[in-house]
Amino acid sequence: MTLDQIKIGESAKITAVFGEEELRCRLLDMGLTPRTEVMVRKAAPMGDPIELRLRGYELTLRLEDARNIEVEEHA
């Protein structure tokens, strides 16, 4: 499952980050690293971008970029 598939209000744990080298490095630099807990807080009116809560801060991410982040949904 990828981060763009998580519903608003749900949490997940990042398991892997993919993408071209430059994109992958940018995502990792923003704190989207494996084993990080992330919660989808809200989405823009048209659904893109989404706002995430991780590591004590909020981060806005495009769905296109969120598709490169593999997550494990909490039960």
C-alpha cells in the first residue's frame, strides 16, 4: 500500500521510499524515512495535495509524490 491510499485521519508506518534519486533524497530529507509514523490530517478540496503529521510537524505532499512511499497501515 502507498501513502496516497491512506484515508484522512488514519495512521501508517513508512516501510520504504522509492522514486528517482533526486526525488527519493528530497522525500528522505523531509523526514519521510522508513519506520516513521505518519498520519494523514486532511486533503485539499480537490484531493491534492494532502497534509501529513509526522515527527511533530505538518507536511504537505502531492499525491504524485505520496505514491512513491510504501506504508504499512495500522490495524
